[in-house]
Amino acid sequence: MRRLASLALAAFAALAAVPTARGDDVPFAQPGLSGSPVTLSDIMAGVQLRHIKLWEAIKGKNFPLVQFETTLIAESLGEAAMLYRNIPIDDVLAATKPLVGLKDAATAKDAARLQTLFTELTTACNACHSAADISFIEIKTPSLSPFSNQRFAPGGK
């Protein structure tokens, strides 16, 4: 038991010593004056998880969940734009357009349009990463879901 605790402590210490990507590594995303402890990478990790859930909701034709996830992604992108200076508004707007379209397509229950708009959203994410000189972070349509504890089809189907 002590050995396990020592190993865990050593692993934690090693991870703590590794510098983290905070947004300082992204040329145009410098932290704002707010002094927020939330990092750009934290916000984007949340967006990545929501991107997966959005895809699962589209596949499951869970239109209310599509609307919910698009709202949360838009809020996260807005938070990133407020907390970090120099993020080009064009890149944020490029991601916002498919998000608005996704909401509209979910209201219309247009499954084919949802898939097209999801691809547009993913493309917008990658374009922003390219503009930020972090194109090594490439987003794609998920092939697996880490959310085995959530049902994505509506009404318990």
C-alpha cells in the first residue's frame, strides 16, 4: 500500500513538473487581464468532449441534445474569446456559423443537414488550429464514444 502511494506521489510530481500548454503556446491567444485560472487548453478540452457528444446526438437523432451541445460549444468559444486576447474573431465566427445552422437543422429534424454542418464545424476547428500554428491538433469525426454511460438516442430508445 505504501509502495502504491509512493508511486502515485512520484507520478504526480513528475506530471506537475511538466510545463502545460496554457494558451501562451498559441501565438494569437494570450491570456487577458482577468487573471482567470481557466486555460485555453481547458476550454478546448471541454469543447472536444462536447464535439464528441454532439456527433453522438446527431447519430442518435437526439435533436434536443444537438441543440444543448451546440449552445454549450458556442458558450465555450465565447468564453475563450473573452478570456484570451488576440483570438481572431473571424475564426470564432467561422465556428459559430455551423453552430447556428446545427441548431436550426435540429429544430427542423434534418439529419442529413446536421451531418453536413458537423463537418463544417470540424473544418472550422481545424482552420483555427492551423491559424494558431497548432495544426498538429487535428479534430475529426469521432469513431468511438467515451460516453458509454450516456444514451444518445432520444426517449430511451
